[in-house]
Amino acid sequence: MSLDVSRIRQDFPILNREVRPGVKVVYLDSTATSQKPLSVIEAMNDFYRRSNANIHRGVHVLAEESTAMYEQAREKIAKFINAPSARQVIYTRNTTESINLVAYTWARANLKRGDLVILTEMEHHSNLVPWHMLAAERGIQLEFIPVTDDGLLDLGTYKSLLARTPKLVSFTHMSNVLGTINPAADIIRRAHDAGAVTVLDAAQSVPHLKVDVQQLDVDFMAFSAHKMLGPTGIGALYGKTALLEAMPPFLGGGDMIKEVKLRSFRPNELPYKFEAGTPAIAEAVGFGAAVDYLNSIGMETIAAHEHEITEYALERLEEIPGLKVFGPTADKKGGVASFTFDGVHPHDVAQILDQDGIAIRAGHHCAQPLHEKFGIPATSRASFYLYSTKDEVDKLIEGIYKVKKVFG
Amino acid sequence: MDDLYREVIIEHYKNPSYRGKLDPHDISFADNNPLCGDHIQIDLRVDDGKVSEARFDGHGCAISQASADLLVESVIGKSLEDVKKMNRQDILDLLGIELGPVRLKCALLSLKVLKAGVYGLGEASDALVE
């Protein structure tokens, strides 16, 4: 079923915004954060207007309502990724915190000096720095699956790294720069065969593709609400029950305990064991509303629309002399086009496009090692979502020709 | 945009007069803008407490490179004491444009590098260009 973009765009009030008199925003920066439909904004607004109270333990109506809404959202999220149980979905602040949770709890309880962790060269800093920190503290070893010139993982090298019996393989499902969709099920199966635990950075995949944790058989998976039409400040970590139960708690405080004595505590059961302190309750409600919205359109429909836009964008971008798009062909990537243009610095490209309301991102997109690999300090990145249109791609192309004019 | 990418800025970016390195030099300092990967190195020769020769090298956006070229041009003949007194307004005056907070960092990188070098600091800090 094809998607009715003009109808969808009516659900996103910000897409009507004029960023300058007479200049409407052309939002091509959804990989950084997505825009929010009215249903998400209103769900959070209603929560504060009608139900707001702290969750758990409260016996009054508002507390009960808030708790139910917070937990219903967790169930929606669990179902969205096909988690066997909502107890396996832990609320965090974002993908970064989800990965850090694994690094601070599972990894510190299970990894010792000399143990091998496999990452990839296309990781976001959020799946690099937690492991750098652990390497400095514990003396674990890090190895990286290389990225080929066409932006794919070199799985031959992965195979030889697996022979060194890694304890953990942590990798991105979809690159936030190249857009590459990695063969996650295959990478996970091979990791398991080698006896390793797996972490999937799904920040860019869960918002755009149907992701099924049971089909992938992944051990941990991290993602953020704000990239999938939800609010900032909330994300999730999915984990297999046996692993989560064996792990020590993360932050200490209220809600994560079953019992506290003056000199000791007993941790709470899943998922609360990992949720210390008052969480982002309204944001959880918004997260649930975002999942509802995505379900109402259908992930297959969204993915098909994005594919069509991406294919068109790559075709038009590649027409431009001096422009180079990084990453694989449209059939192997999500809605991301990172490019360099004729020696013009990406910041200058982005600035000139901004004059026509075109919002793209310029920089290393929190993936400095990947840019170093390609020998460039930065790229310009346009990214697409369910509300993106071919007309917006055309505006981007026109804008790039303007850049050419300014820099002569 | 016409303001931001004034001809003078594009000209200094494309055909800088002071790009290069000085060997020997009395002062040399380099730093990056981690946000966009701009890199600037500034070399100075100093005679009698005054900058007698100056060059910059590096890569980055038009704003960062043009501002480095304009800055280096402006400090030749200045005393080190006067260089220490330079601030963000001097850069904006040289560029002749208004800048938002993100691009301001690009514009100020060269001044930050220059002052860290003149003060003989180990590391450049934003406080130098406030």
C-alpha cells in the first residue's frame, strides 16, 4: 500500500512552519531527530493536563492512572519490536544510555582483561566511547569489522575475528552516515556460534524498518524515541531475560529496589531493577503514542516510501558534477544521503541551504573514525522519513546548485 | 546569505594571501573545531615584542579559513600585548558580518589559536575569545 504523504504531513504541525518570511522549512534532518505528529504532542500534553502523578506505589487515582499509562506504553514498545515480554524493555534516556547500561552492568560483570569485544568502523560514538572507557579501565581488547569502499561491512574479516573467540559483538543495524543496513541476523548468528553476546545499536533501524528481536535473536538492543516520532529524553534497552536477571543493577536509588536496609539493599525485579529514580513519565506516554502512530501507517509502507524517496534522491544527487555520495546503493541502505561537494565545506553547504529553509546536517555526525576512514573531515547529510517528499528532494538539488554559484 | 558569503570572504577563502608555514618561527600553535573538523595552525615570527611575520595553515569552512587569513593579515606589525587584547568583536569587524552561535565558533577558531600561542598555553580554551 502506498503512503499518502500529503495527508501524513498534515499530522506534523512543524512542517508548515516558515523559518523565514515566505520560506517554509524543508526538513531533511530526521536521522538526527524526527519531527513529532500531533498525536504524540497531544498525548504528552493530555498526560500533564489530566493524569500527572508519580508512578508506582501511589494509591490515588492520578498515580494509578499515570502508572498504567507508563506501563501500557512499555507494552506497546515491547510489541512493536516483538519482545516476548514487556519486562524485557527497560526505559533509558536514549540509545547512548542503553549501550552504556550494558557496558556498565553486563560488561563489567562479565569481561576481564584481555577479553575481545568486536565493534565496526561505522559505529556512532555512542557505540565506541563506552567500550573505549571500559578498555581503559579493564584492559579489554577492541577489534573492528572494516568498512569497504562502497560502505558495507567486510564480513570476511569478521569471520577471522570470530576465530579469536570474542566475548561481545556490538554493532549498528543501520549506519547514521552511510545508511548501510547491516545483515544483523547473520552477524548475530555467527557471533552466537562463536560464543559471543550481541548488542545491536538500532537507533536508526527501529524508526524505519520492521525490527523483530526474536527473529534477530539479539541479546541486547538499544533505540531512542526521538528518532521514531517520539519525544527526546527517553529510549529503551531490550534484553534477553536470563541476561538481564543475572546483571547487576545500573544506577542506584528509588524504584530499582525491593528492600533497603541502612547498610544494604535488594534490587527490584525486571524491568524496574534498571530504572532508578522518577523516570520520564510523560515522555514514555509520548513514546507509546509514537508507536501507535507508526503502527497506524505500517512499517512496511513507511520503509517502501523511504526507499522510493532515497532512490530518487541518490539519482538526482549523482547528476550533480563534483558531488560524491558515500555509502552503498539504494537497495542496501536506509533514507540517508551523506555527500561531499566540490571542495565546499559541508558547513558552507548547510548554511547556504538554510537560506532556503532546507535543514540538513553538516559535520562528522558523531562518527569521526568513519570519516577518517574515507579521508574526509566532514560530510553534508540529507535524511528522509515518512513525511519526506520528492518535491523536497528537488529543493535540495536546487539549493546545491546555488552553493555552486556562491562558490563559483 | 549574500551577507554571510560576501565577496571578500569568498575571496580570502579561495585565494588567501597568508596561507603557509614559517620555518623558523617563534610561536606556533594549532587547534581543531571538533564540531566541523576545522583545523587552523598559526606561525608567528616576533621581533622586539612585535609580530614581524605571520602565516596560517589548515582546512575547514569558508568562514574559518577566511577569518584566519584576515586575522593573520591584521596582526602583522602588532605588539604581542595588543594581540592579547583582541576579542570576538575584532574578528566580526574583520569579517564584516553577523554570525549565529554555531558559525561564530568557526570564525573564532583562528583567534583562539593565535591567543593560545601568544600566551604560551598548552591548550586553547573558549575563554580566550569571549
